[in-house]
Amino acid sequence: MTAVLDDRTDAAFRRAPLAALGFGSFAYVTAETLPVGLLPQIADGLSVPEAQVGLLMTTYAAVAGLTAIPFTAFTIGVSRNRLIALCVAVFTVSQVLAAVAPTFEVLAASRLVAALAHGVFWAALGPVAARLAPPGQVGRATSFVFVGNSIALVAGVPLGTALGQLAGWRASFALMAVAGAVATVALLRLLPALPPLDTQRTVPPLARIRAAVGVVRDRGVGVVCIVTAVVVIGHFAAYTYIAPLVHRAGGLDGLALSALLLGYGGAGLIGNLVGGRAVDRRPGPGLAGFVGIAVAALVAIALTPGTVGTVLAVLAWGVGFSAVPVSLQSAILRVAPHAQDSASALYVVAFQIGIGGGALLGERLYAGGQLGLLPGLAALTALIALAVVVGARGSFPRRTARAQVALAQG
């Protein structure tokens, strides 16, 4: 039976539903980025070019981005706990379809099924984590949930890549279907009843969509979304093609690539946990510092060929970038405390524009024989985002008062 959340719920109890949310995010992130590590296997298995397989990231992001706002608006009156569980159930079905896909077109269609629920899931995830957070600890609660993202990079993607190399790429997607089923059950059992808080649930659906889009006029929301899109475009232009990139720079492939992806995720776990603490205290400097680490790492990948240099740079890249989504998710909740669902949907759109645009840009450069430009491009976009963060103190303050953090919890 679903519990009812109230102010007497202690932090220890709340870790269980937060962990369930984290496992759901683990499943989503692993499956979304799985093609990154399985480019050669999927390409060979379905007889298509590797660059075409990379477009699985672009089409997924496009659908998730286009549907995030309208689907979030249409579901604003649904209990958050039921909505999140439903999204993960849809994801599970999509992974079953991917595992049995006979052609590239069917595989792409299975990805689109997951993408339809993706935007709603991520738009609801941040506000739900904030509602489950102890007073003054929105950033830590968000980072706790986002540990699922880091574990996806630590274990999910590397192990999925290794499994795909040993047993075929279909086995990797089948495993994700199992993970999705487990996550769905966990969410249904552990999430407390979370009725929708948005006052727009009585407003007609089309009016909700207009109102949701209108939230972007808020300067703080617009700034956070711009930073998100810019930094993510560069990151995913390079990360989508990390397999050929590290092979070119450091001669790594096969199980060595899986090990490096494991290291990237482990480094990201550290960045995620440290970032969660930093964002509750010093949001602006914390985000700027982690973006700076990512810039330095990407420059090193571009300018320092060789196995050792590539490995160290990729690990630093993991530390730097993995703290960025935690910081940005907390920022969007902070700047729009009374419209968190709508603002989070816009944040999801910005993130998906970054993923899709980055993957598409990376595909164009890779197909054109310009693979070596990707790290420099990612570093440049991160520098642009860094400049905006430093200049926009209203959205990314040097310090966050406890009262501001409490307000972000709604």
C-alpha cells in the first residue's frame, strides 16, 4: 500500500523512496546511453553504419524534448507517484521491443517509445525529490537520486557494453527490461502518495501548455535552460562518440573501453556526491568549478594523445560533468519554486536539445572525418556556459540561504 507523506516522515524513511527514484533514473540513463558503448556491435548486427547508430541518441532526444512540455501539462493532475511508476513501466516495454528488434527501424521505434515517457519522468523527478527532501537539503536529495545516473555510468553502461560484447547487444537491452520491471515494482511499493501540487490542474490542457511555455519568460528559468542546452550540446557531441574518440586518442577498445567507461562513471559518482553538497551551499562557484574541470579535461583529450593521458583526462571529464546535471536541476527548482513541474519540463527540453543537438553535431563531424574536433568543441561550449554562470548571479548565487533552499521545496 502506498504511504502518505507528511512532515513527520523522517529522513531515514525518505531514503527508501529516494533510492527507488534513483534506481528508476539508473535504468533510464543506462538504456538511453547504451548505444554509446555498443555502436560497433549494433552497427554490425543490423548492417548499418556506426554514424547511423549514433542517431539513435538524436531521435530519442528529439522526441523526448518535443513531448516533455505537452505531456507534462496533460498529466499535471495525476499523482506524482503513479505517474513516475507509469513512465518506468512504459520504459520497460520499450526495452523488450529493443531486445527483439529485427531491424534498425524497429530498434529506433523502440527507443521512441521510451522517449515518449522520458520527458514526463524527468520533469517530475526533480520536484518529487525536493518534496521528499529533509528541510534545507534539496541539493543533497537531488544528488541522492542522481546517484542513479552516476551508477548507470559506473556500472550500467560499462557492464551493458561488456555484456553486449560477450553475449550480443540484444542481451544488454533484455537486461534493461528486467531492470525496468524491478524499478516499476519498487516505485509502486516505496513511493508515498504524492498528489499534484500545481494549481493549474483545473485549467484546460491547451491553456496548461501555454502557461508551461510561458514560464521560460522568467529570467532565471531562461538562463538555467540556456546554460543547460549549451553545455550539454558540447558534452554529448563528444560523449556520443567516446568509443571511437578514445580509440583514436589512446588506442583503447573492447574490454579496455568498458573499463574506461567504468572509471568514467566512478569518477562521476564522486562528482555527483560532492556536487550535491556544493549546490546546497555555494551553487554558482560549485557549478563553475565543475564546468572548469570538464573544460580542462576536454582540452587534455584534444591535445594530449596517448593511453595514460587519455585515461586521466576521461576520468577528470567524468568528475566535472557528472556534477553539472545535479547543479542545474537544483537551480531550476530554486529559480521557479512555485512552478516546479513546468520549469522542470522546460529544463528537460533544454537538456534534450543539448543531447540531440550534440549527438547530431557529433555525427556530422564524425561522418565528415573530423572526429578529432569533438573534444575542442565540447570544451568551447562548456566555456561559454561557464561565462554565463559567472555572470548570472541571480540564477547561480555565490551562496544559498537556508530559507531559499526551503522555499525550493515548495
